[in-house]
Amino acid sequence: MKPPSRRMPKKWRPKKLGWFGAGVFIFMLSAVPGGVIASNGGPLFLSCGVSLAVFLTLLLSAFLQNKKVKKMAEKRKEETICTFARQLNCREVDTWIIRAVYEELLVYFGYPPHLEDSFDKIDPEDVDDMGIAISERIGRPLNESEKNPYFGKVKTVRDMIFFFTAQPLKERPDTTAPSSP
């Protein structure tokens, strides 16, 4: 009998930087173009203006993105992994895949995912990184993913679940060992 998905090892995640830390980091990055201009003899006023403009643009972008995530999270606040799993036939889809995809996307999106949510506006490398993390948690390596009928066709959350369902199961991760930090 296969172990239930709630026994799947948890994934260790680093602590988030936070708003203050992110603001300081963005300001430091935005100061680099200004420093280059100033070091080449350009006026200091121009370099400070460029740094401030870049900083404010990045800050506004982060604020608008955070507002969008909060709005979507408020809209989906009643949804849980149960509502997500009910949309799939758990006799055909491995529950470990459902839980791993849900948990990975919940952290990435900041709100509960739907099967119809698209990856169009997400960097393909981020989708690949999520796929690697999911495959490690569920014991379905991506070694021969080119043979998978869903290879290169993952556009939605549903496609990602079916992609992993078509991947061969090598070995389940040890459910008794503590997760590594």
C-alpha cells in the first residue's frame, strides 16, 4: 500500500527577505547605474535622479504585483487542497503529485492555484525550477522527460499534473526521514 500524500517530506524553504530588505536591495541595485554615470564625470544630480527613478519604478511594480496577489488571495481564501483535489480523479492521478503541485504553486503564486491557471506570464525557467522541485518530492525523476507525451506542452496547472502522471515512478522519497534544511 502506498503511503498517503500527507506523509510526503516537506520542502525546506529559505526565509523571505521582507519589504524592508527588498527595498534596500532594490535601492542598492538601482544605485549602480548612477554610480557609473558619476564615476565617468557625469553630474551627481543626474546619477541620483537615475537611481531614484529606477528605484521608484521597481518599487511601484512590486507594489502593484503585491496588490494583485492580495486581491486574488482574497478571492480564493476559502479554497484548500481539498477543493483543488476534487477537480481531479484521484484514482487516475497520484495524490502525491496533486499535493506537491498544489504546495509548490501555492508558495509561488501566493494564493491557491486552479487547474486552469496558466503559466503564460511566468518565466519558463521558473516553471522548470518548480518542476524539478516537484519531481524530487514525488520520486518521479525528469531523466527521460522527452519521451513524455506532455513534454513541451505544459501551459496550465492541469498540464503539469498530467505531465508528472505520465512520468515513471522510480522510488518514493523516504517518509520517515526528516526533511533537510
